[in-house]
Amino acid sequence: MRTSYLSSLIFALLAGTSLAVNAATSAAPATTPADVAKPAISAPLGVQGSKVNLNAASAETLQKELSGIGAAKANAIIAYREEHGGFTAVDELIEVKGIGKALLDKNRDKLSID
């Protein structure tokens, strides 16, 4: 009986200590000099704020930033832009082969022509 009581007491003491140590560490996360002085990351070419400029974005940027745009559609957008001298409105994107109204509507808030 005494051994069982002593084992339970030691277990409770170790569990309480473990909880106290873990709570103290998670309450105050350590900051490193790298966290304090992070350099600004520049946006990819053709991205202004959170919008993708259809007249300046690379095919890679179009693929990464827009939903449903793969390599073929990104290259088609670039080809259309080069052939027609740039987009005059976001809605003109629908003229690109492979881009439909649904795809345009899904990405409309991410697009600009500035």
C-alpha cells in the first residue's frame, strides 16, 4: 500500500512539474534576431499588392497566383498580350483561348491591368 501511495505521489509531482515547464515555455516564445530583423520580400514581377497585372506578369507568376491557370493557359495569356499589345480591361481575358467566364470570375478579384 505504501509503495503504491509513494508511486502515485511521485507521478503526480513529475506530471505537475512537466505541465508547469511546458506552459511557461509556450506562454513566452523566444524571439531570435532573425525574427526581429527580417528583410522585406519583394513581390514577383507583375504582382502589385495582392493583384496580378495581366500586362506585366510572367507565365510563372500567372501560374502561381491565379487559380486554374497552368502552363498552357499562362503561355496563351502571354501570347495574346504580345499579339494584341496588352489588355485594356480585365474582361478581355475571356478572349484568350482556354479562358472561360467561370475561370475569369474565379480570378477577377486577383487581376489588374495597371
